[in-house]
Amino acid sequence: MLLNGSTKPFFDDPFQDRLLAMIMSLGAEVAALREELSDVRGALEHKGLVSTDEVDGPAPSAASQAMRDRLRETMVANLLFPLQQECDALSTAQTRTAEPP
């Protein structure tokens, strides 16, 4: 099944269909996370456990920033994995085609 819920491609180029599906999936995840974060922040503030200023305040420690960087790198690698596989397959196919018989 493709992005538009059918088996017929949305675009003429299947690569564009995959790319759009990735972007839409990522966008849906971001929206869900924003809603959840808003709920958690509201509940914490309502209970007096933390204020918005405390959450938005100081920059993260070096250790926290390093962890965030690792998580971001992993997320980007996972997001781009299907494209990397396709690029690798195309590169392999081009190499085989370019080799003399």
C-alpha cells in the first residue's frame, strides 16, 4: 500500500512516493510528540512540580547534549536507511554494468 492508501503510486517516480511517505510519517511522529510533550508539561506545571521557565531555561549539560546528539544521529540514520539502501543498490548495479564482461 502506498501513501494515498491505494496500490497505485501517487507520483510517477516511485522514489518520490517513498520520500513523501517518509516525510509524512516523520511529520505525524513530530505532531504526536508535540501533543504528548504539551500534555506532560501542562500536568507538571499544574501540579507545581516544574515551571515552564525551568523547562525552557538553562542549556543542557555537556553529558545531556552528547546524549541528545547521539539520539539525533541515530534517528537521522534510521530515517535515511531506506534511501541509503536504494543508493547502495543503484551503485552496485552501476558498478556491475560498468565492469567489462
